[in-house]
Amino acid sequence: MSNLDEFLAGERLDDVVFYVSDAYLDDDSRLRSVGTETDGGVRLILDGETGRSAFQAGTGMGAMEFAKTAMGAEGEIARSLDDGACPFADDADADPDDDHEIRFVFAFAEAQNEEVGGLYAEGDVVHAYAHCTCGESYSHKWVIGDRDD
């Protein structure tokens, strides 16, 4: 089982996932040597503190500050955490010349918490936050085991 499969199964609740697209990442970036190359970029699965530091080094933003801004818009982020559908792509005010590709994703999983209720009562929850080439950010969360895409 890969690190990503373990994360998506709720077996790595102390880890975070950080994905950076090739378009956003320099060819000689150090992140390439510590991450896993995907079709469109590099995915890293790291312990929480190291992952937040890597995210800040790679994007210039604090991970939790980024997550707070991304929570303002609900979009769809692929279960593989390396792709998504920007909710601003169909916005009437959007520039029709804008591409809507993932620049980077930050994700973590939170343990089931029945006291909180909602999704958290159903099981462990993945929180994923994406930044699009259009400049907007968005979020997506789901209960582990509820997606098979």
C-alpha cells in the first residue's frame, strides 16, 4: 500500500499531503527529490510539521492561513489530491481566457469526532485545499471511505 493509499484510508492522521504542479515548481526544486512525481507535478506526504514547513517554503504562504482563505469556496478536489475542478471556472465574471488548473494542494485528515457532529461523526475526514491558476483557492472535504474516484 502506498503512502497516499494509507493517508486516504485514514492510517496517517498525523501526516499532510502537499502537491505542487510542474507549472508552479522549478525543474531543480528540492521538493522533486523528496516527493513522488505524478503526471502533472510532485506529491509529498510528510509528517504535519515538516509538511507545513515544506508548504510554506514551496508557496510562500502559511498552510493554515491558506486553508482559511480556501474555505471560503467549495470546489471539487480529486481523491488523488493532484487535480480538481475550480468552482470559479463557470463564474459569469471569470475571464474566459483563464485556465483553471491546480497550482498546488494542501490536505490533512482529521480523526472521527462524534461530539462535533456532521461529517465528523461519520468517520475520519479529509480536508483538501487547492489553489488554481486563475488565482482563486477552494476547498473540499469528505469522509474517508465515501469516495472511490
